[in-house]
Amino acid sequence: MSVANPAIIDERMRSRSPLQRLLSRPEVGSLVGAVVVLVFFVIVAPVILQPASFATVLYGASTIGIMAVGVSLLMIGGEFDLSTGVAVISSALTASLFSWYFVLNVWVGVGLALLVSLGIGFLNGWILTKTKLPSFIVTLATFLMLTGLNLGLTRLVGGAVASPTISDMDGFSVAKAIFAATFKIGGVDIQITVLFWIVLVAVASWILLRTKIGNWIFAVGGDAEAARAVGVPVAKTKIGLFMGVGFCAWLLGMHNLFAFDAVQSGEGVGNEFLYIIAAVIGGCLLTGGYGSAIGGAIGAFIFGMANKGIVYAQWNPDWFKFFLGLMLLLATLVNLVVKRRAERK
Amino acid sequence: MIALTAALALSAVMVAGCSSTGGRPQPNANGAAGPAVNTPRITIALVSHSGAGDTFWDIVRRGAEEAAAKDNVNLLYTADDDGPRQAQLIQQAIDQKVSGIAVTLAKPDALKSVLANAKAANIPVVVINSGESVAKSLGAQAYFGADDKVAGNAVGDKLLAEGYSHPICVIHEQGNVGLEDRCAGVKAKVPATEVLYVPGKDMTQVSSTITSKLQATPTADVVIGLGAPFTLTALKAVEATGSKAKVASFDLNSELAQQIKDGKIIFTVDQQPWLQGYMAVEYFWQQLRGGFSLGGGQPVLTGPAIVDKDNVDAVLKFAKDGIR
């Protein structure tokens, strides 16, 4: 009878230091990346640390970050959504046009917009689970249809390509105070979207790490068939994730509507990539089963810093997109290096 | 029964939720008039480089539609902001044997060969809005529009006259020649002009990027938007930042006209887009009616027309009608 070599220890039994455990978290690499980008901009554009400037960075990050929360969860669940950018505008247009056309209190439109946004999410998830088509195809179709609907219905209902202003309608001022408010911290105006973003990240993190649903999300993203075999409701989980994205789209859509009074029907195209980029920078894998909501938030923060930092640095605007791409690439590479270091230890 | 209950509940919500102010104006009983002419019906194609959902091009289209309704013209309006795809749309118009084609030449190189095809098919072409410098060489019979550099110069002159010295010119679509020309025109007159690029497809980012620029540039004394929706967002950003900078604009809509009247925007330069669409269609009808040539082969400029507090009242009514 041979005895196992005691020098060879099963890797599942290997003890890991707290530092190793910390470094293996999906969001830690992106956090290091965020610190690197922040330090860089503090050096080249010290104005970024002024409270008012930092509040602007946070606002820019929050309008990406709100959607990045839903998209991060969806990507952890093994799917992604190409309709998110225009879905935000669809939500805003629904609330605006419905209230305006039927001369209703804007809260009726807000409620309907929530139902429509959740419905779009449900439809995406339901078609996906019923047909087994890739989410790329399903949501690309939704993206194209929503783009057309946004333009077609806005012209049909409002007679123009932007929604009519609803700022003089009942309920507008209250809705504006909720969805497009600012509040002061230390004398600095902070946009309400920053608070929405923080709350969404907290709720999403709690769901992922502290609930049965969180386990299901990781399971369906890792291996849907294996998850189904152990009793995970795969279809319901995926539909729920798409509806979560729909909720985020509604929230950001309402901010857009009440912050700017009217909505351009052609907006939103291309933003879906920013949300996916934020999630990926934050450590979510495109293949699913790995990532965190906090990581997606950090990814959005990196994007916000790079986007606004370039302006604060007053670099040649012709090179804006190049600098932005370079910043995002560097942040992602730092994330990758940290992750690999953690895996090697 | 469930359906009936749901319908009643929805009705109750809608009745209870009615707004006492604002909303859609109630329609009146006036019917639309038929064509005002008795010339044979012709088909005209208008192919622009508009992106989806652009308010400026909506006004151009309205002008063309009004002329078409009056002149017994079947108007085929199509648009694509991608040069090669715009060329394909023009080719489709040629294939349909239209009586005339109006095009925008924002990307003239992409349209050279297809405009040669139109010439070979004996289909007259006019150019609107952009491409004045190349219109004639590409075989166009007329040009209706503004010169963006001239419009930029007009803004620069007015800013100088009013004592502004450090403008920020906000470009909402990087690489758009017309927008770049507008800012270049301003800069030619006010050398300290800075260009700021913002992502025009996302108003929240437009707002926060303008805010960050104002925070980084406290000496800026005027922000110039290159389209009405973007100027209105710039105004909100300026107000939120507490900046002393004023706001000026290119182009017009009813909300912007109202803000000029209220003294929140100092002025705008209007290129009268409705007129561009209208004259494009009218040109072909005039040609059919009596062999007339609007403009006599010379460019017909529809701008720059400066709208400020002194003359905004005359414009506001028409802006509310969606034609200014």
C-alpha cells in the first residue's frame, strides 16, 4: 500500500493568506487601476481633487455606473445586453410622450415607463430562454427595434424627433426633485444619481454575496446546464437579470427626462458599450460566472475619471478619444496584472 | 371579467392622473389643404446626412414637405450619416427615375461617383446645407444653405462687439466638418476660443463634460453650443456650476428662442433650415413650371441670421410652430 507524498498538498486544502484572498477578489484589480488613474490625474490635473470637480467626476461616472450595476450582474449570469443604451431613452420617451399626449400627471408616465422597461427586460430574457439564441442576437434585435421605435413613435406622437417639453405639467417638479435633484455635502452640489448608484451597488452586492439568488447568478453564468441539474431555476434567473437591467434603464431614463425636460429620440446609441466596458474593467468576465457589482462601479468610476480628467488636464481635444482609450486600456492591464499575481501566489 | 376590471382600473388612473397644465394641444377641426398648383405630379428625392432623431434635420424635412404639398410633389426623404450609405440612397433615387435629387455634401468624396451617375441619367441635382465649395464641380445646379465658416465669423464678430474674449466652442460630433468649420470661424475672430468635444448621444455626459471644462477654465466668459439641444444642456451646466460665463448658440428651436427672450441665452445664429428644405423642392417645381432657375446658378445663402433679444419676438411664434 503506497502512501501519498506529503509534499504534494491538494490545492483545495492549501491555506491562503488574507492578502491573497483579498487580491483574488474580482474588484481589487480594478480598484488598483482606479488608484493609478486617479494618481495620474492628480499629477497632471490637480483641479480634479477640488470638491466641485470631484463631484462632476462622480456625476459622469454615476450615469454610466447606474447601468453598469445591472449589466455587471447580467454578465456574471453569462449574458449581455446590447439594447441598454437605447432602452434608457425608450424609458424616458415613454414617460414623456404618454404624459404629454394624454395630458396626464407625469407620474402616470413614470409608472408606465417602469412597466415598459421591465417588460423589455422580461421580453429579452424570455426570448433568450425559449429560443436558446445567444443574447448577442436577441438584444441586437431589441436594440434595432427600440432605436426605430424611439424615432418613429416620437415623431408620430409628438410631431418632431425630440419629445415635447413636459416641464409645465402636473407632477413634474416633484419628479424632478426625486430623479434629478442635487444635495449638498460640505457645500458641494452632488447629483442624486450618485446616491442612486451607491444604493444600487450596495443592493446588488448584497444580492450577489448574501442571498440564494446570488448563488444562482454565479451558477448560471459558470455553467447553466450544471446549474439546472442541481435545481437552479436558470430561466427565471436570467429573465430576472434582464429585468434588473430594465429597472436600471428606467432609473437613468427618468433622470435624463427630468434633468433635461425633453429627450432627443436618437440618443443612447453606443452607450451600451460603455456599460459593458465598465463591467469588464471592473473584473467581470465576458464568458460569465465571475465578477462583482462593486467592480462594475469601479469600472464606471475609472471611465468617469478618464473622461473628465482629460478635460481638466486641458489636453489637445483632437486626441480625446485616443487618450480615453489609452487610459481605459492601462486601467484594465493593471487589473489583469494584479489578478495574475494573486493567482500565482 | 379580469380584462374589464383592468380596463376600468386603467381608465380610473388616467382620469385621476390628468394634468391641469401643459401637454398636447387639443387638435382643431381644420383640414390640411391640397396642392396649390395644377402642374403634373413629380417625384423628388431629398437625401441628407442626418443621423436618426436630429431636430435640425426635422425642420429641413418640414420645409421640404410643405413645399412638396404645395407643389404637387411626391417627396422621398431618406438620410444616413454614413457617406457610402448616403451614396447608396442616392443611387436608389436614380434607380427610381426621380425628377430631381437634393443632397447634402457633408462627405463629398463618398458621393462623387453617384452624382456622376445622376448626371448620366439626366437627373438634375441641387445641394443643400453643406458642400457649397464643391457643389458646382460635382454637377449641382444650385446650392441652398449657409457657409459654416461665415456663420462662425458672424458669431465671433458679435462676441467681440459685446466684449467677450474667451469662448468655449462645444462640438457634439467629433469629425463633423460643418461643426469644426463653425468653431474655426469663431476662432478666426476670437483667437482665444477653445474647442470642447462632447459625446452628443448622451446628454448627461454633455452636461458633465461642459461642467468639468468650466471648472478647469474659470476665465471662460461664453459657452457656444452648435445645436439647440446641446446649447440648452450647456445652459443648464453653466447655471449648475455657478459660472459667470454666458451662453450663445448656433441654430434654433422654440425652447432656445424662449431662453433668448428670457435673457438666459445671448443670441443664436440661425441658418434657417426650413428654408433649405423648402427651396430644394421649390427649385425643381420652378424649373418644371417655367424653366426658372432659383439663384441663377449662384449659391443662395439662407444664413447667417442672428437672433437676439432685439428680434426674437418676431421669430418665437414660428419657432413654436417648428419651422424656425
